[in-house]
Amino acid sequence: MVVHRPMILRSPPVAGAPADGPFEVVARAARTNRSTQHWIVELAQDGELCASATAVFATRRETWSASESEMPQNVGTAADIARAPLVGRPQWCARYDMRFVEGGMPERFDGVAQVHSRSTLWVRDEPPRPLDFASLAAIADSFFPRIFVRRRKVVPIGTVTLSTYFHAGAADLQAQGERPVLGTARALCFRNGYFDQSAEVWGDDGRLLASSHQMVYYRE
């Protein structure tokens, strides 16, 4: 039996966010072979398309491997840092235990810009559960919009494209278990109503588990 592991998840949301309530997800294979599978996924609610995605799975074979990206240093442990407050935060924040090393949501949105948009934090699901690919994909998209952090100002935003890349296998996720992972996110450029956001998710053993890149629309 050929085992395909997730490699890439691309999610270009359609204008019109889903409401609280039931929705339907339909996945269809666009093309498959012995090495890769390409899937198209659509989420609909009340007959209206809310979001679409493409997912690529592949057989991973043992080869020479190396990581050029480096895990942030001097971040302590999750136990060293207090959990981020939930008061005034969106409801989805309660689904995560977030402990910020730097770049948390500003206590005051006073419009005084910071010098960078970087955030580094320990994060896990709340309540805790063993890490799997669905959980890892969600954590890779759990970072606050970079413009909120950089501008210290809440403005209308919307993700235009989002790509998540998995660098870990099932055994790596199983070894991580329920322990917090380290996430870091930053923007490279804010310009004319759009900014990019790049993120990395690290296991507490220093292994890069996933990375993500997205383009976000904002309005002032």
C-alpha cells in the first residue's frame, strides 16, 4: 500500500465567510498517481460557496535532508510564560493556549506603529490533544494579522491566498504529542492595501514542522 502524506495545503478563501452552523465540505481528486495526489476541496453553506482549497499529498522517501531555517533562540519554555489573556479576543482564541515571547496582540490599539511585526509564541490546542496534520494546519494559521501587531490598529482585513507546507511526518507529530510548539510569524512588506505573512511552526525538539505563506488584503 502506498502511503501519501500531506505536503501542501493551499486555501484561497472566497468572499463571504461562513456563519455559525452546519456546512458541507466536498473533496474530489483532480489527479493521482503512485507518487502524488492533487485534490480540490470546497466548503459550502446554504448552497453558497464560502471557501476553496487545493491539497497535495505525496510519498516521502528517505533522502539526504537538511534545514536552512533555524529555530528562534532564547525563547524559554511555555511553562516560563503566562498564557495570553482572552478578554476582548475573538472566540477562536479560546481554542488555543498562546504564550507570547514577543509580538502579542497590543494591549492598546493606539495607532503608534512598532518597528516590526514579528511574533514568537508557544502554542497548543485547548483543550490539549495530540498533534496531527489537521491541528498543525490550524496552528499554522493561528497568528494574528501582522498589521494589527505592526500598526497597533484594527483595520478590515481578509486573506487572499494561504499556502501551508508540511515538513514533518506522522512519526514527528506523534513524538511531539500534546506539548506546545513554537510559532513565529512576520510580514515582509505592507504596501497599497496588501501585506504578506510568513510563518514557521517548530517542535520543541528544534525540528521544523510546517511553514506557511499568505497574502492579506487590508483597508484603512
